[in-house]
Amino acid sequence: MMKLSNFFSSMILISILFFFFFFNPYGQFTGKSVSSTPSSATIDTGILVIRDTLNGSTTDFVVYSDTALESITNLTIENSLYGKVIWPGPINITQDVIDNIVDLDSNVSITFNFVSVDTTMLSSLEAPATIYLYNLSFLNPRIMRNGAVCPDSICTKISYLGGTLIFTTTQFSTYYAEETPSVATAGVSAGGGSGSSGGGSPSPRASMLSVDLMKVYLNQGETKKEFITLQNKGKKNRIITLVVDQPDLLMSLEQSSYVLTPGETKDIPIIFSAPADLPPGVYYGTVMIQEEQVLTPLRVLIEVHRNKPTFSVDLILKDKQLEAGETLHAQFKVNGLREGSKMYFVIKDFDGGIIFKSEEETLVSSEKSMVVQLPNNMVVGDYIFLISVSEKGEEAIASDIFEVIAPPVAKPPSEEYPGKAQLLWPFVLVVMILLLAVIFLFLRKDDEDKDDEGEDDKEKDNIGGYGDV
């Protein structure tokens, strides 16, 4: 009979060998592999990517095999407090391996308003990328590269909204942002305010849609003022010049030049006037703010309504930030419409390009919703959703602005990702342990029973021996 201890040891050894030969998580799940020859066996621990200081949407390199590390698309590194970088790729980070290690922590720096990569040590990252800088407070930031303004041939600004600056670069180095000089020294910010043509005072920034866009509402025949605020943050006098670029002549200036002393703040009025016969609609304009050779554009969106409308349109966009290809939901209500009419829907960019156009019948004073599938090729930026309703020569409009944002970076699957097996092997291990425990208890009980039988036999033999005496 096999001793219990010998049997139990054999079962443990067999179970361990079975587990590692058939479920081997190290070979399948983390890119490590085992190779063997008739005379020897070697273990390759796989490439280790060090990224302990990075978080957020940083690429999870653990799920990549060594082969997969040779071609990574949308490689992402992020510090969720300060910013992130996305390389569309494909990127082969195995070319930066030293002693089987790729050290991102030592060669990548993402801090407040600062992104840097040592491309001497990480040459694979010397490639086009999209950079995000979070929590900035600039009014009109410009992109800096290695201490100088990044040229247009290298950097392209995508957007600056909510304190997040997004731009692309064709090659990597050290990047940060600073206020554009006309804003850094003259501190341009824009705010809303209105009044009659003879006066008015600045009001809070209620009409601002973003740092570089002002929206103004006018009725036919109405004149009002809006204000932008200029602040000189420098140590010398600054001369600021404003130029209105608006083909429909809806904007004008009280004066075109201002002198700001150090630390001085001025509220600069812009006069908006809609002629009584101007058709209702959405109009565009730009105020160029110039200091020395630097121009800062302030885009203006002017919505003109009928002076005494008999009906009107209210519009609400459910989501103000969408990705290209997603669905835009618009809720609108027509008030005071006496007869059914056609409604026209338009999505356009700020260059006047039409992205979407449609029409449908509307009922009298109806409240409806509309769903628009955005094109997959829409670029990141601000867009206008416009509704127009006409009845017997009268037109009512409503507009709102939404933003197309970049999609989040999807985590790329590993070429050797085991799928269901990764979830199965811990369960199998637990079952094997429980099975061994049951076998152990059964054999122990069996041995105890046999020991009891052996004691009984000995007692009988002893009793029998006494009888022979």
C-alpha cells in the first residue's frame, strides 16, 4: 500500500505540472514564453515597459506580447491631472529596449503645462502625435516648442475649450503653452453686455460661448453694445488696435485704438446694429485684436430675429459635445404658428461650410425632436445647428452650438490575449485545490479505518494466543 504522504506528494506534483503545462498564465497572458530543446530549456521573461508614474488612459502594455509591442496603434501616455499624448502609430517601442526594459518613467515628463519626451532614449516616439494640456487658464494660448513658438509646419492647433488645449505635432520634443503676446501683455478676454446705442455698461460673461467666440442676439432694427475686456499685464504702455471684419456691416467700433498703462483694464465696446430690413438669420464676423505684429481673432456669431415676430422657435440640443459619427438629439418647439409649414435644419461650420441639410413638415405650434447622425469625417471643432421656419414670407430661426470632440483612445487588444482562458485558470486552480483536499481527507479516513482494523486483528490474535496456553 502506498503511504499517504507519498501519494499526497505525488498528487501535488502532478497537479502543479498539469496546471503549468495546460494553463501557463505566464506564457499566454503576459507575453512571456517558454521554449525547449531536447537538451535544455530557457525562459524569456518578456519585455517590461515601466510606466508607474502614468495613469488614466495610458496604454496597458501588460496585455501586449513582445510581437504586439512592435506595432502599437494609438499609443497613449497620460497624467490625468496635467495632460496626455496620443501617437496614432503604428509605434514599435521594442526598438527602445535596453536590458529587456522600456523605461517610460525616466524618459517621459507630463507635468502642469509641460510635455517632454527624451527621443534619444525613446526614438520610437519621434513621430506625429496629438497632445492634450489640461487645466490651463490662458485666454488665447499659443504652442511653444523647445522655448520658441512652434511653427505651423510642425504644430496645428485643434481646439482650446474648458482649459484644455489640443494640438497635433509632426515630431516630438518639449512642448508647453503660453499666452499669445497680445493677450499675455494686453490680456484680452471677452464678455457680454448690452445697452442702447447711447450707452450701456458691461455685464457678466453670459454671452460667451468659448474663449474665442461671442454670440449676440439682435432683433431687426435693434442696436446694442457688447464688451470685450483688455488688460495690460506688462510693465510698459501697450497700444491695442481693433479691426472689424464683418461683410454684412453689423458690427462697428467707437474707436479703433486704445492705450493701456501697466496693470490697466479697459472694457472695449463693440456696437452691433441690425437694419430693420435685414432678413432673419445667423451672421458671422470677426474682431481682430492687434498688438505690434500679433493678431488675435475673436469670432462673433450674430443671430438676427424678426422685430415683432408672430411665431418663434425654441431649440435645445441634448448633448453639446459629440464625437464624429455619433447621434445629435435636438428638441425644438414652434410657438404661435397658425398653419403647417416646412422646417429647415442645417449644420454648418464657422467657415460657412454646410455639413448637413434637411427639411420636414411641421404642425401648428408643435413640439418635436430630431435625430441627426453626424458624418464620420467631421473634424474636431465648433459647429452651428440651425432651425428655420417660414410662413407667408415670415421667418423664425433658432440656433445652438455644439462641439465635435476627439474620440477616446480604445485599449488595443493583445495578439496573444487568451480571452476566456484568462478567466478560467483561477477557477481551475481552486477546483484542483479542493479536489486534492477531498482526496487527502478520504485517504486519511481510509488509513484510519485500516489502522483500526489492524488493531482489532492484533487483539484477536492476542486473545487467541491466550487460549492456547
